[in-house]
Amino acid sequence: MLPAAARMRASREFGATVRGGVRVARPSVVVHASSAGDQQRRVGFVVSKKVGNAVTRNRVKRQLRHLVRVHLDEAPPGTRVVVRALPAAALASADLSGDLAGAWQSGLRKLEGRR
């Protein structure tokens, strides 16, 4: 599970990350990444009703949290990441890991190129 300090909860953080950062899409996820002024790495998740019913959305969120935990230390300090699940995330749990890993790496490379 992700530490509480590593989770994004405020709407303004989500909005700033999505609007001001880089975007990388894969078939089951979209990763938005941006830099912030502090040293804390933070991650937020967006799983809309298009993904499925409440049980499905919660299952996808749990899978994403578990997968992101592995990649969180790869991000430089002060990085904000929003992971948005697409409807395909509910169907392809095996592909979710690969899609997230690829999008995460690409997003961090794009963000590093902007700095």
C-alpha cells in the first residue's frame, strides 16, 4: 500500500498536475506527470464510472496502487503523477502492469526533458 504522504487527495493538485504536466497514454492507462516545488513524490488515481461499477473501479484502483508502489522510488523528488484508468483497465489486468510501467517510464523521461 502507498504511504499516506505519497497520495494526492486535493482537487487542485490533480488539476495542476493534469494541466501543467506531460501526458503519456497507453491502451489501459494515461499518466500525467509534473514537477512541484517540494521534495515529496505524490501519486493520485482517477478511475471514472466508464471503467465499470463500484466493485470494478475499486479493484482497478487497488491494482494500480499496488503497481505504482514499485515505481514510486524511480520518480525524482518533487514529482506529481496522476494515473487515469481507461475502460480497458477493467478487462486487461495482465496488460495493466505493462501499460503502467511503460507510461510511467515515458512520462518521467518526457518530464526530465522539460526541466
